[in-house]
Amino acid sequence: MALAHGPEIRHPRLPVALRAPFEARTWREFGYLLIGLPLSILYFGLSIAMVSLGAGLVVTFLGIPVLAAALAMCRGFGTVERVRARGLLGVDVADPSPVRSRSGGGLMGWVGGVLKSGESWRHFLYSLVHMPWAIFAFTVAVVFWTYGWGLLTYPLWRWVFPVYAGVDGLQLYGDGTHSFYLDSPVEMAVTSLFGLFFVLVTPWVIRALTTVDRLLITGLLSPSRLASRVSELESDRGVVVDTAAADLRRIERDLHDGAQARLVALAMDLGLAKEKLLEDPEAAAAMVDEAHGEVKLALQELRDLARGIHPAVLTDRGLDAALSAVASRCTVPVRVEVDLPARPAPAIEGIAYFTVSELLQNVSRHSRATRATVDVWRVDDRLMLQVTDDGRGGADITRGGGLAGLTERLDAVDGILAVRSPEGGPTSITAELPWRG
């Protein structure tokens, strides 16, 4: 016999204002403010002492290393604060770049790098400004927290007053002659209501206080935009160097295995034909005919190789003609639309050409599509490329794949590659490049 089930009873979630005092986030942020005060006092005292000592000794040889050690200590404080912010505030702040040694390395090179690093001085500034803020935040948070929970639970602990203090309860007013104590049931209920108000407000006060801490950490302890940009450019330079080296190896391999091998065989065939010219003219003619065919194949391979380096049609006629030529070699019908007011810089034009070329190769090899489109247009100072197909989809930017390598090449010139390719298709890949006309 089947049992009939009634409608499921769902308990509505508590409103945010009622949940906030008990959420883990509130307790983590409150703990962050409590721990922040003793740490900030430690940071402030050590930083001031060390920097003052270094500044006082700067007239001697010891002053500069002591000052560098003080800044390095402040960087260590910053590491602790970033770890604390990640664990308690959920702020993911990147670590600053390591100190770059000056003057060829060594101790004095490291000292010079620390002193000339703006990030080191920002860490020192954080050690100074965080202490007064930590005192204020600690005081406000503790006052709201203790008063809120203390007043809310007042009816539970009011009995301590007549037992231990000999009074009727909390004294609200007293002038030596008249005193007013919170001891009646109504007065205790009103006191608890005031406590409830403070308890509900406290989480939002704590969040406002920790918001300032977040701003201080991201503003003073995170890598500067210039340092991040330098690191990004160094990474992009490495990608460009690796890509150029891979292209050179590919060209060398294609020349060695293709055109060069054919030319060597051609030279041997012509040498044999020369020897047979007087003895067997017909055989020599046949060998020359074969050599002529080898010459044609070698020339075709050289043309393909030159097209892979930089096609002449791109230089002469621009992206429209070059992409149309690439589309004609694709195994599926491709519609090409290029709407550009002018030609971009040659380097950007070349990257755009090879990006579309590689994407169309992927369409031919992997997509199982029946048609594809290539659209090229300009938006403000950006060159936009989009290749779409109606294939099986599933394209993904995975490390080591063709799209991952293409993404790295675009990153080297501040480009972006966006892939939208659900399983079952269709696939739409959009590339964005700087115009630089």
C-alpha cells in the first residue's frame, strides 16, 4: 500500500539581518579586528625603532644596511597581513615581486634593491597608519559586541548584582540622593531590546570597519600596477622568445626535410643525367624530366613555407585578400567579411592573419563543421576577429593545446581570446587585438 505524502514543509530562511550575528563571516571579521590591535602595535613599534635607528646611523656605514633590514622586516609584516586577510577576510591579495638586486647582486645590491623599491616603503607606511586605525576599529567593534550581547542577556545575569554588589541591578541614573536601577521586568525587557538592536547592528559595523582594512591591504600591500605590468611584460617577452624559437625550429625542420632534401636529390639526378648525356641521351632526358618535376615540388614547398612566415598577399593587399586565400584552402565553406576603415600596423595584421589561419585549421581538422564564418571589424582602438562554425563544439583553452598557445601569443601584444564552444556546438571564438595603426 502506497503512502500518500503531503506537501513538503519548507522552513523559510531567516532574513539576512537576523542571520548576520551568527554567520561565520561575522565571527571571522571580528576575530580579524581583535588580532589586528596587538599585531599593529608590534608592527608600529618595531618599524619606528628600526627605521629611526637606521636613520640615526645613516651618517655611518651601518645606517644604510639597518634601514634596508627595517624595510625588509616591514615586507615580512606585509606577508603576515596578506595571509591573515586571505584566511579571515577572504581577500586574495597577490604577493609583491621579490626585491631586485642592484649593481650586479651581492649584499649591497640587495640593500640597494630594497631601498629603491616602492613596495618596501609602502609596507613601512602600512605599519605606521594601521596602528591608529586598528585601535579605533578594535575599540568600536569590542564596544558594540560587548554592549550588544551584554544587554541582550541582561535578564540572565542580573542576579549577580544583589548577590555580589548589594544593588538591585544596573544603575541607569544616580546623583548620590536618588538612584534608578534596571530591576523591574519591564525595564529588563526594554534593556534586552536595546541589546538586540546592538547585536543586529554590530555585524554591519564590523563589516564597515573591515572594509577599510581591505582597502589598506589592497592599496599598500599589493603589487603596484607598474610592478604588475612589468611582470606581465616579462612573462609576455618569454612567450614571444619561446614562440620565435619554436618558429625558427619549424622553419629549419621544414627546410631540411622538404625543400633542402629535394634540392639535394635534384643535384644528384642532374649529375647522373650529365654523365649519361653522351652515352644514353634518352635516359638522360628522362632524368632531366624527373628533375624538372622535383624543381616544381621544391618551389611549391618554398612558397608554402614563405606563406607560413608572412604571405605576400597580406603585405600587398591586406587582411581581406589574405583571409580569403586562407578560407579557400579550408575543407569547409567559409564566408569572410572584413570591415576595416584602414589597415592596422603590420605586426598586428600579421598576428590577426595567423590567428584566423590557425582557427580555420582547427575547423578543418577537429570541428566536423559544414560551414564557417570569419568576421573582422574595428571597435575604437581594438581589432576584433571572430571565427564561428556549426561543428560539434567542445573547444577548450587547455594548457598545451593549440588554443592555449594562441592565447599566449595574443597576450604578448595585450590581446584577448574568448572561446564559447558548448558540447554539440556551435563554436564561436573571438580574438581582440590592439589596433596600433
